[in-house]
Amino acid sequence: MIAGIKTAIDLATSIKNITDDIELKAKTSELYNSIISLQNGIMSMQAENHSLLQENHSMSKKLMEIETWENEKSKYSLLEICSQVFVYARNQTDGSTEPSHWLCAKCYNQGIKSILQLKNQSVSGYYYICHSCNSEIRDYSKKKDMDIIVRRNQRGAW
Ligand SMILES: [Zn+2]
């Protein structure tokens, strides 16, 4: 590009000293081609510049999302709710007024904040679902009150 500019300047400088019409036409044509070449170079640089600006914007946005997630994820700690069943639980140490909740460990490790929702409860435990990845988590340490079920069955038997 810089070499092209120098060529155009050299041509323009040489043209003013030319007295011969044929030579003048040839040099003018050469200068014209040189200017067209420079124009194409500028357009190419503009397109490249536009692409770099878009990439920069996209990277800045991605960086901001990562920083936001890094801040958010530090508010949670890995918790074993029952043997070999893990979730991320909101730390209760930062004075948050958010209700206690758990995040899906799979989504957490992919940079997604997905709150586990109670799906149902049974004698085998409480079932939670992640609506982001559809994972189901069973907390078998908490079971639906067996006494109520036993009493209901006994009443049905009478
Ligand atoms: Zn999930």
C-alpha cells in the first residue's frame, strides 16, 4: 500500500515535467491505474478494519460475559447433597437475600447458571430437574414422609 502511494506520487511528479503528448497520455494512464489500485487497497483495508472491529466487539462482549460468570460462580460451592450426588449451592456468607437454591453441576461447569427445580417427591427421594440440560438429580437423603403413606394405606385397608 505504501509502495503504491510512492508510485502514484512519483508518477504525478514526473507528469508535470512531460511535454510530449504521447508520453503524457501513457503516464496519465499509468497514474490512473495506480490510483485505482490504491482505491482497491483502501476498500480492502476498510473491509478488514470493519471485520476486526466486529471481532473486537464480539471478543469484548465474550470477555465481559466470562468476567460476569466468574463473579457469579464464586458465589457458589460444590455440595454433596447425598452420597455421590453433587450440586452447586449458594454460599450463605455474603449476606445475599436470595432464597437458598442449587445449581446444576453439569451446566455450572459449562458456564451456565441453571437453578435446579423440584420435579416431584416420592418414597425414593426428591427429584430435581435442570431445565437447561434436562438432567435429573435425585436427593435420596430426603424422602417423602413414609408415615403418611403407611397411614393412608392402613385407612384404605379398613
Ligand atoms: Zn443442567
